[in-house]
Amino acid sequence: MKGLDLEKIISEGFISYSNNLAIIPPVGELLFKDPPGDVHIKYGYIINDKYYVIKIASGFPNNNKIGIPNSDGMMLLFNQDTGKPAAILLDEGYLTDVRTAVAGMICAKQFSNKINMIGIIGTGIQARLQLQYLKNITKCREVLVWGRSLNHSKDYKREMEQIGFDVSISSTVNKLCSSCNLIILATSSTEPILFKEDLKSGVHLTALGADTPKKRELGPGVFSMADIIIADSISQCEIRGDISYAIKSGEIDEKRVVELGNVLENSVLGRRTKEQITIAGLTGVAVQDLKIASAIFESYLEKNNEF
Amino acid sequence: MKGLDLEKIISEGFISYSNNLAIIPPVGELLFKDPPGDVHIKYGYIINDKYYVIKIASGFPNNNKIGIPNSDGMMLLFNQDTGKPAAILLDEGYLTDVRTAVAGMICAKQFSNKINMIGIIGTGIQARLQLQYLKNITKCREVLVWGRSLNHSKDYKREMEQIGFDVSISSTVNKLCSSCNLIILATSSTEPILFKEDLKSGVHLTALGADTPKKRELGPGVFSMADIIIADSISQCEIRGDISYAIKSGEIDEKRVVELGNVLENSVLGRRTKEQITIAGLTGVAVQDLKIASAIFESYLEKNNEF
């Protein structure tokens, strides 16, 4: 990833997407019951770009029991001119993790006040990557973490301290929220974890764990407290993730949701006062997969003179 | 493919599908305008089977102009238990061609009267494979072919005579229909080629070229002449291919369509008299891709003792 300006690359993807220059069909989905698992197929292209992408990602929560990672994935690039395969990136989900971390970083940069303490909810891979990428956009190294497992929280604290953060474990989400003005939710929860009582003035929340219709991190009424609501993809967030719950329940009108790519082009759509509460809901868009896979592959070709 | 009983393998797939043992979401689709192209993603699994399949197929009709095949494709198999990739078959569309040919063969065997002359409409790869596979189920070697290009028809005649058929070129579809009691349509036409006036008593038609909402081979009223209408997938044929036109126009009631897997299990649903006209519309179902890819991969593992 060295030498790639991922913030720029992924931001350009969001901007193309919000300008309707990307063709991104609804996410394909396969669900399994025994053992439980879900597979997502995200695919699409930017008009007149070089490649189209088909990204396959799976989550099988019982894998850990047999000693292998729960998530897996690959990204396939094809030439837009001919349909011929260009590259199969067997990244096992790593590039999805990275493009998600970059989207979190972009939201933090765009919507946060000056960050005084970072709140991280969740202790998994994405919770780690979020901090790692936040280093690029803030000097704040103070972190409060909350996770359901104290042991996982301790592991998280130890590892993140190794990369330069000062991490404390919060006993409740509410306490975490009372101290942090940037809060990132990166869990695979299907029940709300953060409630409207937890919100305080000036906070920015990025909820990126809920990427399916069943997953959910934010409680009823949270979005009604927000001054600005941001989605990576409005059409996708109507169906998946936290924003979909708020729209379906009538808590917010869909028209209140602005799209990330539009804000990146026109920052007046973003935070205007220090007091505002801003909430971003990210479900992950194929345009991110397209941009990161294309960048990696082009960089590979360049290094190997395979143009 | 040697040693694999593809008729049995693909038939089992259709039967599982029609017994609702297969989870097959709607086909994913990407369309390109300049240059024109379409990409289909067919995916799914049979419950409690070993793998799930994701099949990617593309057609870029201008590829021939730069000397490469118009169609391409690959099949990916993943383990149902873990989501881990099992195999990536870079078959360039070959296995899709074969499973389609096998489906045509299955329909001919199930629905035709004793075949006295085979009519082939189309002169491409699929028109070739259909004859090749029909050898397995009929002794008839008399063929009439019709194609839009006389040169292509001549090429077809020459090649098919090399594998033991006696091929004549028909000057019109109508003449072809007056002599043949098994007719296979294997074109990429978007306009009807065969009309209701062309039909005669006792014929079986398999239309397999039209696999998208825009493609079409059979004219208005053709299905209303049929005694039995067969689809490989009723839900898919409501959206794609010739049957979809007949349903949308109100020419036939959807309830008249029987599913191939149901007939294969219960042949009373098939032809009952020599006079009946039977028409099968095939759009290609992911269960065929799953079955052929699984069989090829398992056979590979067996040969290489990689169990």
C-alpha cells in the first residue's frame, strides 16, 4: 500500500459515485444456515474507467472454532473494453478492511471537530485499522475502547499502545461517549449498542459495523438527534445498516441523508458549527472496492513494467 | 469431461432446483455501452451440498474485431462450511457452453418424438455443441441448419459433417421447420426468427439463445400454439428470454409453464401424444454451473489424490 494515496483514491471513488458516474447494482447476497454464514457480492464500475470489479466477501462466524478466520474475500478486476479478466486479488478480505478503514478516516477528517479523545466501540480487525488510519489525520492519541469481552479489550489496548496510542478501557458505552468527540462503531452487532441518551453536543459518530439488513449498532432515536446524517450510498443505506432502521421506522426522512461523495465535493453540506451532532452510516460500496483494487493492480503493473 | 455423466449431473441439478433445494438469487448484471458488453453473475448453492458457486460470464460483441473471443467467463467454487475458496476455474466460458449443450440434450431426450431431422437455427459455438451432445441421445444424423450468414452456415456444415452429421443449409426458417421435428434455436438475436406460422404438429422446440430481457428468438403467438411449455427456471424465465415476452404480453398464463426439474422427476408432465407441440425456453441457471464446476473439480481432486 506504500506510495498509494488511499484517502485521495477512495475519496475520488465516493465523488464519482455521488455524481452518478458509477454503475453499482444492488449487493448480491447468499445466506447459509448450518453452519451460519453470509456472502456478499459487490460489483460495478465507473463509466469510462479501465476496469470493472466483482468483490466477493464472506463471513462464517463459526470458522474461529476450527482455527481459521471468520471472514474471507477476493477482488476480481476485468477490463471494461473486453470483459477479459485483468486480475484476481486473493486478499482474503484485507483490501475490504483497508478501504473501510480509509472511509472511516475520510469521515473523521470531514466531520469531526478537533479530536480530543477517540472512542472505539469494538475490538476486532476493523477497530484496529480505524485507529491505525486515524493517525494520518489527527495528532490525538487518546483512546477509549469498549468491547463486549474484557479480554479482547485488553488485547486491543496492548496492541494499539504498541503503535503509539494511549488506550483506556471504558466500562460502559455511555462513559465512553461522555469523554470522546469522535466515536467509531466497528462491531458485528445485531442489537443497538449506543443509544440517544449517550449522545452529546459536538460529537461525530461513524457507524460502519452494520452492513447487512440485520446488523445494527445505533438505538432508536439516535439519528433524530443528528444535525447531519451522512451515508456512503443512500440507496444502499435504505436497505442495509443503521440508517435503514431509522428510515423504515419513520424516525428520519430519507431526504435528510446526504451522500459522502457530495460532501467531499461541497463541504458546506458537512459540519457547520462546533455544536452539531454528525453521524455517518457506512455500508461499504463497490466503488471503494473498484478504486482500491485498481490502484493496487496498476501499482503492481507499474513496478513490474507490465504496461 | 471424460468419465463424467453430465446428463445425470445436470439433471440432478435441475431436480434439486425444482424441489426448492437450491438457493439461487436473481442473476446479477452489468451492462456497458461503449463498447457494448454485458456481464452476468450467476450464483447459488444446493442446501447441504459441498460448495457454492459464483459464475461470471461476459459477452462483448466487438471483441471479434480485435481478434479475441466475444465471450469469456470463469466459475468460482467456495466451501459452504467456511466460505473459503475451493477452486477458480478459468474456463473462458467453456463450461457454460457445455452445461447449456447438456440442458439442450436433456430437453431433446425428454420432449422430442423420435427424431427424424434436426433443425439448428444459429451457426455459433452453441449450435455446434448442441449437435455434438445430441449424438448421445439420438441416432439421427440428418440436419438442416439456418443462419443469417451463408458463409457461417457453410462453415457449420463442413465442421459438423466432420463429426458425422449430414448437414443441409436451409434457405429459410420456415423450410427448416417444415422438415424437422426437433428444432434448436441458439442465436443471440434480439428479434424473433421463428414465427407461429412455422410450427407444425409434433415438433419440439428448444430456444436457448435468449438469456437476457432483451434477447428474443420466438415470435408472438408461438407459445400460445404449444401444448407444453417448459422453463429451466420459472422465476428466471419470467424476467429473461422468450417465455418472458409471452407472459408479459398476456399471450400465456405463467401457470402454464412447467419446470424442467419437475418433468425430469415426473415425466407425465412432459409430452403425452405424438401430435403435441412442446417448447422449452432455457435461460441458464446457476445450479447448472454449480453442478458442472463441482463435478469437474471433484474429478480433478480424485485424479490427483487431493482428497
